[in-house]
Amino acid sequence: MSDTYDVVIIGGGPGGYNCAIRAGQLGLKTAIIEKRGVLGGTCLNVGCIPSKALLHASELFDEANHSFAGLGIKTGKVELDLKQMMSQKDEAVKGLTQGVEFLMKKNKVDYIKGFGKITGKGKVEVDGKTLETKNIVIATGSEPSTLPNIEIDEERVVTNTGAIALKEVPKKLILIGAGVIGLELGSVWSRLGSDVTVVEYLDRIMPGADNEVAKEAQRIFKKQGLDFRLGQKVTGVEKLKSKLKLFMEPAKGGDEEVLEADAVIVAVGRRPYTEGLGLETVGVKLDKRGFVETDHFKAADGVWAVGDCIHGPMLAHKAEDDGAAVAELIAGKAGHVDYNLVPSVVYTNPEIAWVGKTEEQLKEAGIEYKKGKFPFQANSRARTNHETLGFVKILADAKTDQILGAHMVGVGVGEMIHEICVAMEFGAASEDVARTSHAHPTLSEAVRQAAMGVEGWTMQM
């Protein structure tokens, strides 16, 4: 294995391994370093993939218990085999991480296990061995944030890592944080039998989402059994022999309240992982929140950064696009990512998805816009499937009709959002989507109907 490279990537998550694949495709001699001992990063190992495996399994469990009879499907008693549910989750993770390792070999990328540290310009040290390279890519991702006076043990007080590996269903579960990660994990355990209370500092759930969507989602989750305690500041968690005590007080001031639980999930966001990388040896600067400062992905001469450790949406698919763009820039090609067109999806049931600007952002910017909205209650496929919760909303410029954003709540909207992503990539007007034939009956007709609604000619209401 040669010690001299065109590109050395520190971090084997979605940003890193996609950068490595693209660099290999472009003929660049590439090495990727990963300290975890397995590729895939947080996403494949303890994030996106295992959580989706549990979301899918728990949804089927919930449907078998509550929906099958109404569809004319009789079953015997449905029981939970949590050990097997965790096992199938682990198998999915194993298969995908092995697949990424195969892609390294296929694209002639050297995979090096260990902790990579920059020791100077064009030099990266891994367990005492120095690699020389023309370009260094920092793709170290992020780690869970926590709160003061909370000791994470990943057994009873857990982050996403422990929340996907609980050994039994907690009777009472408290979720700190009403963001994407928390709501997904909370919904898993709620479907499996936990009594879930969501404690959130803000006075709303899903900060960053369109407010109308957030309100609709909260209404749905509440009917599903989640209890929301908004505007509450968590001040600590006390571990007793058989119980946990969570202490909280109103964010705006007030009396302390104590909640008891069997498990607590801390999901208060993520922070960039940049510790101990030797960034100072090459002049890489961090902002006050720990993000690597970059100019079009460039952090210093011969040093690039991608994914969660730089600004932009902290999403795996954004990191993938960053990684490919940097590989292309290193190869002398154009590389660009439009963060306004990176979709967000919450994989609850129903799903929540959005792309572009929210109504609140457009109002704040003083942009005049028109809105089209269509409920799944009026969609024929949703009615026949008994999946009528939610709606599709499309926002378009009042003068040009160019689509500025789309916001959806409903079954399958995580797939449907991409129609709008493509439309926005090409600068489409809402009329372009409205006049594009959609197969009937499909859930995606709701997207077309919402686009029709922008100009007031919805057909199915």
C-alpha cells in the first residue's frame, strides 16, 4: 500500500465514502481513514439505517395490532420479539456497511482503520504511520449534543446510539427534544408499547419545519399517544435504582416539576466532531460552534471539509453531495451543492417532508407568494388505503409562479418530495407541475392538486 496519495479522507461516513468513490472514479489515488473500524459513519451504523429498520418493523407491528381487522385480515395474538427485531436491524446495518467496503475496493480506494490526525501540510498520521497527500478532506461528521447535569450511559439515559439498542421496552419513556431524531425514535418505542412524553425547550416541535406542518404533525402525534410538554427546560436527570427522575422548569421561568421514567432519550441536536484532528497545524479555523470554516468547501491550502462538520443541513444526503462535489473540485471539475434544494424528511408515520422556503421565511424576507394546499383526505388512493392524514402545500412566487418551497405531511411523502426537488432544480413554475400528468389513482396526485391550487383550479375537492 503506497503512502503517497492525491486525496486522503478522514472519516468514513456518507460524506467521506462518497468523496472516496467519486475520487476513485475520477482516477485520483485515494485513501479513506475511519476510526470506528467499520465504514458508514453515524448514518449506517447508529443513525439513519438502523432507525429506519426499527421504524418499519414497529409500523408493521402496530398495523397488525390495530389495522388488520378493519381490512378483513384476521390474525392470532400478535406478540413482540424485540430480540429478533433488533437482530434484523443489525443484519441490515451489516450488509450495507460491508457493501460500502466493497465499493472502496471496486474504486481502488485504500481503506485504513484507525484515528487520522493532520500533522502538517499534506501529512496525515494514522497510528504512528504518516501518509503524504496533495489533498486532505475532513469528513468527520458530528456527535450527539447533550445537556448539563445529564450523564449519558447508553443504557437508561441514551442518545440515538442507545435508543436503537434498548434491551426491553421501557414502560415510561421521556424524550428530550422534539426534533427529527427524537420524534422518529419516540414513535418507534411508542408503537412498541412505551408511554412517551416529549419535553421540548421551544414552544413548538420540529424547529426549521414550516409552522403549519409542525402543528399538523403535533396534532397527529398527540392522537397517536405522544404527550408533549413544550416550553420546558430540562435541568437534570437523577438515576435511582429502578427509576429515573427528570427535573424541568418552564423555559420562561417558574416552578420545578419532576417526571419519572424508565428510560430517557436525549435528542437535543448534534455538534461537529473536530476534536484532536490537528487542524491547527494547517491553519484550519473553527467557528464558535465548532464548525469548520470553509470557502466553497476549502478550509485551507490543500484542505477541504464536507458534511456535518461544516455549515448546512446536517443530513446524510447533503454530506454525500458535499463529498462528490469536493472530489470533482480536486479533479479540476465544477463542484456545487445548492443547500436550498436539500430535502428534509421525518420518517414517522405519517412521514413529514419539505424542501425550499417555509411560509415564515418568505414572510420574513418580504417575498410575495401564493399557496396551494391539498389534503390527503380528498385523494382517492389515500382514501382506499385508509391513509388520509396530512396534506401537501406548495409555495410559489406571486409574480413569476416559480416554486419556492413545498411542505408535506402524509404516508409516503418522503418519496413524493423529490418531484418538487427536481422541479425546483430546473426553476419550474407551479403550473409546470400542475400540467404534468400523474397516474391515477396515486398518492402523488396530491402534489399535482396542490400545484393546481396555487392558481385556484384544484380538481378533486
